[in-house]
Amino acid sequence: MTDQDLSKLSSFHTKNLRKIAKIFWPQRISNEELLEHCQQESIEKILVERRWKWIGHVLRKSQNAITRVAVQWKPEGRRKRGRPKTTWRRTAEAEAATMGQSWGTLRTLAQDREKWRDFVAALVAHGKKGSE
């Protein structure tokens, strides 16, 4: 997901929260105050949490399950010259690296659901822009 996609999704999320909470134009309220008022998390935190819950689900599947094969697949060859595309896997690897984890340790960690839930909670709490 690009920053532009995240920005559009975030504005959609806050716009709809404003409608639900009946907070209109003359009432100026920041997005952080709005999220706190509605007892909601930022859309970025929600996406990170759901991504990692799904990764845990996939890593607990059997070795030959198509979703697990797809997550672990690395395409052969090279991309065109220029800035590399931010792929879903690269995003997940970067988030795991912030917690000092590699795919190998994640595979073993995902087998224990309680430890995986703790890892996801720590990852979301440690998150980037949306958690500050």
C-alpha cells in the first residue's frame, strides 16, 4: 500500500467517523481527538494488526498450503531499473525487522497462538505514524 493509498483510506475513515459522531464543519476537532472521542484506532494501526493476524494464520497452515507458498514465494529475475516497488512482503519484512524478527523466527513464533498475539500487540503498539 502506498502512502497515497493510506492517506486516502485514512481520510475516508475519519470522514465517516465524523458523520457517525455528528461532528460537522463549525466544530473543529483534530483527527487524533476524533479517534479518541470515537474510541477508535487509526486506520494504519488497524491495517497492521489485521495484516499480522493473517500472517500468523497463514504461517500455521501446512507447508504445501497455497497461501503459505504464496507468502514465502520470491520471484526470480530482476525488476526494471529505478526505485523498487514496495511490495506486501517487503512491508511485512520491514515491520518484523523493527521488532528484531526474521521470517524463520516468525514461523516458529506463529505456532504458539498466545506468543503470536503478544507479538502482534507489541508490533501494533510499536507502530509508525498512527501510534504516536
